[in-house]
Amino acid sequence: MDIFIAGPPSYDSVCHTAAALSQPGIQPHAISAFEAVGTLLHAPALTVDRAVLALDSNEVALHTGWAQPIFWRKNELPPYLRKSSACVRSFLLLAALMGVQYDEEQIAEVVCQMLQSSNMAQCFPVTESELRMLLTVLEPRTRVFIEDITHCNMRILSMISNVSSGDQDDTHAASSQLPPNTMGKLLVHASQAIREGTSEKSVELCGSAGFFDLATILLWLAPEKIVISLRRSNAHPTDRLMDYGDTGRPLLIQYGGGAVNCGAKGQPASDWKKVPWSSGKALAIDALGWAAVANPLLRGSAGVFSGVAITAARKWFG
């Protein structure tokens, strides 16, 4: 193991180092499962390039809450994670989920659910504990993206605050955190739509619970593939008023919707539902002009907000 301690060692740091050294290694099938999820995902090319650099950095602080930070050198990271484009996209999903306050345990559950929902679980069997081991190793490298992800989140909050009806229950639901299994299912639906959809064969995901988190993740991972709509046309209820995006995109994320069964054995898990739609016929251009949001994201620039803004926003809307 190529682990070293910064500064003079203390008793506590030596104990933590011993604990780190005693952990079993990353299982190869955990990396295979991690890569399989990446085959479902989309990410902008410039963001992928930044992720490769993050995975290829010389060293990264591990367990920074300790009195003596432990650093983990790059040759400890399986090189395949940097060389596989699918693994890099999974790493970006990890960063997005960390950015909206999911922890490693919850993210492992999201990944397992994505494998299950995409019918890949039998081909890539892995336990949540095995995934957590891999995610914990990768997590410090995701921190370079936190400001970008928070920037996306604050854009969503700004959009919804401009059009909110003042319904506190609704905004509280939007700022709540989706259960990991529901998030995993929605991400699979969204990824399938992004991969396979066209302007004439598109998908609408509509719901309120966890809207901020889902919209933030998709805005960061696929800014040029999605439309975000927070309202419906009063004159034509089937029309959607675009708050972000352009016609011809394969996925619409619509705020608000009816109850749907997303749980097991008939138990409703959230208010999200999936319906087909035609972006060429069912969208009305809105004047807010949020399409410009994608430009700084595609250039890879960081946002101006820190990661704590998401937590503060949850409290504000909650």
C-alpha cells in the first residue's frame, strides 16, 4: 500500500493508518459493476476530460477529518478506472450524487438499483459493501466538482423560486431527498431516454419529490440533452413552458405530476411518472432565457457557491 502521513505521526494517526492498511482490497467485480453503470450514462466531453485529470492526479487527501491527513498516491488507484470511459462516467455520477448530499452508503444503493433496473445485476453481481469500498476510495477525488454541481443546484432553485406558487408543501417535497432505490430507477429511465430518444420519440419524467436533486444531476451530466419545465401552459395544458433547454431534446424533466407506483408490491414510493411526449409539438418557448445555463457548464467553469449552499437551500425551502 502506498499510503503516507503528512506531518509528524500521532498515536491516533498511526491507528487510523493501521485501520486503512487492514482493509481488504477493491474487488475486481466491483469495478466491473461500476463500469457497467457507466455504459448507461452520458456526460459532456469536457467534463469527462476533467474527470480523467481528477482520477490521474498525483495524490489525494484521504480521510481529511483526521488530525494527520492520510494521502493516497495515484498508483494505488486501479489504472483501469482512468482508462475506461464508462468508469469515468460512473465517477461523474458519484460526484453528482455526492454534490446533492448522498453519502457512500446511499450511492452504493443507487448503483445497485441501477444495475437491477437495467437488467444487468445478474451479469455484474456485487454487494453494496463491496461498492462502498470502491466509492470511499474515489470520493475525495470528486470534490473538485462540488462547486460546479452546487452551481447547477442553485440554478434550479432560482428557476423554481421565480415561478413558485407559494405552496410550501410542494417546495418542501421538491427539496426532499429521494430514496436511493427511487433515484436509481429514475436515473435509468433518464439515461435510456437520453441514449435512445429523438425529437419525435422522447420521454417526460414528471414529479415533485426530490425534483431539485434529480434536475441538478441531469443538468450537470447532460446539459445539452434535457429540457426542464416548471409550469404548464394555462391555455393548452398539454404544452410545457420551457425554463431550460431547446426543442428537439430527448428528455423533459417536468416539475409536478400525479402519483405513480415506483415501489415494490404495489406500494407508491414517489409522485414521479414516465410518459412519452413530442418535443416538437408539446413545448412552448418561455421568456426566462435559462438556456444560457449550459454555456459555463460545457466550458467546465466552476460555480461561485460552496457545497454547503445545497444544505442551506434545503433548510430554506423546508
